[in-house]
Amino acid sequence: MDVQTYPVTRTEAEWRQRLTPEQYAVMRSHGTERPGSCALLHEHRAGTFSCAGCDQPLFESKLKFESGTGWPSFNDPIDGSVATTVDRSYGMVRTEVHCANCGSHLGHIFEDGPPPTGLRYCVNGVALNFQPA
């Protein structure tokens, strides 16, 4: 994790207690879930997707779309809910997206999404909870 301080902080032991091993690997160790493995991939009900680490609302379901990539995709987050950093891992330069409230890794942003933003927030489903409207 980066050295930035977030409104929600927990010890590593608290994170491990709160998150499943898969969530911990993705959210705290910058991992990636297997494509197509998330139950929220095909969630289409009206509602809100929030951070599994701190319950911060992140994305409204009306901005979710099927990207065909195997991960939940959104074209815009709720204002102020996410932050970004430059990710230079694996010999690539990408934009990482993380929760602005607790710093947990969510996924990456790509510039191949639909209008109006043209962005695809490609998010690991295990990093999300869903609350129906």
C-alpha cells in the first residue's frame, strides 16, 4: 500500500479479520481476482456498489455496463469516492483506482469505455458489496 493516510485505517490484523483471504489479496496486496469469478459481475438491479473494506459507496448501478472483460465495469464513480495512483507493475503504466476512504485497491481505469466519459473502471468484484435500492 502507498504511504498516504486515509480517513479509515486499520491494522493488518484488523484487515485480515474483516476481509476474506481473497479480498485481502486483492484489496490490500493489489491482487486481481480471476476474470468471470465474481458473483457481482452480472448484478443488474438498481442499487449501489460499496467498498468491501469500509462500506464507502463507490458506484451507482446505473453506470455499470457489460465490458466483456470478466470484471464489473463502470464508467464513472460517485463523486469523491475513489482516488487514483500510477501503477507501474508488470512492465506497464496503468491508472490504479482505490477507495478514497480506506485506500483499498479496487482495480484499474482504462480509456475504452462507453460515452459519455469513455472510461472503464475495471473493478475486482470481491472488493465490492452491493446494496439494492
